[in-house]
Amino acid sequence: MSGSRHDGALGAVYDAKDAGEVAALYDRWSETYDQEMALAGYRHPSICLALLSRHLPRGASPLLDAGAGTGLIGEWLGIMGYPHVEALDISEGMLAKAAGKGAYRAFHRLALGGPLPFADDHFAGIVSAGVFTSGHVGVEGLDELIRICRPGGAVVLTVKNTLWDGGFSARIADLEGQGLVARAEETEPYVSMPGEAGTVPSRGLVLRRM
């Protein structure tokens, strides 16, 4: 990320060694996150919003924003007619910023990658933008999101190419083979932040829960 606008914040997050370090870094970044990501042309939230609205009827409820950060997507989902969105994030500072936007019905300070305290088939849809990436969550976070999404619902993700090629695509193929999900849509790889130098491409993905 040499020469990048976010060498200090984003670079440090990508290099984080564990969930506690990720949470602490995001806590410190929460005050300036929205402004800095806007300057970088951050695309993941808008792409996820477009995919979700194409595959989940207006008014579907409840939804989970898994990796909600400062609440960019939750605010937009309300505008688009999804009345009940819950926020999940590892960072208390980020969730505090999200709470200030008045877009969420509930907040869950949790890390993806382990068991989640939600019932099977609970959410009508799940969106996770910019979470399956370097220094964050790998394929180990996928199965729980699928478990808590109800049949017929949609799980919308962005996945960095390094993770995709490192086992993510193979796991999705396994889940398809088991009849748990169907790949409803997959975008071409794109750069999530055009304002960043040397960014590894990601892709958007919609999984239909069977």
C-alpha cells in the first residue's frame, strides 16, 4: 500500500494479527472513517446495496449488516425500504458511529469467524461489505452467515481475490454441492477503492439460501 492515502489506518488493519487488534484499530479510525473512505471512492457498500435490492424484495425483514462499521449500508437500506436492519461489528467505536445514524434496530458487538448467537434461519437477508478481506475474516466466517439466513433469503458478500483463490470459491462449491446455497449472482472482479494504489480486486457475490 505504499503511497496510499490510508497507509496508517487501512494498511494497519490489513496487517492486523488478531481480532482484538482489528477492533482496536477500527475504534481509533471510527472518527474519520466515513470521510476517508469517501475520498478513496469506496465501492463495496453501494455494490452490496444494489445486489441486495435486486435479490431481496423491498420490506424483507429482518436484515443483518455483518461488519456494519459506521453504518453506511444501514442508512441506505432504510431509504430503500428495508425497515428492520441489525448491525454486527467487532468495533465498539464503529458501532457507536452507526448508532448515531439512527438506522439500526439492534447492535451486536461480535466477531465473525466463530459461532453467532442467532437462531437458525433467523434473518431474511444478510449483507457483508468489505469484511471478507485481508486481515479481517476468511472462509471460516461463511458457514454461520448461511446458517442464520432463512431459506429463500440472500447472503450478499464482497470477497477479495486473495481469499477467493485461497479456498473461498472451493467452499462455496462445496455448499452448492450440499444443496445449502445457490450462486444467484457473481460480479466481475473490481477494485474496491479506486483512490488507493495497488488495491487487490474483489468481487460481489449473492448466495441464495436453499
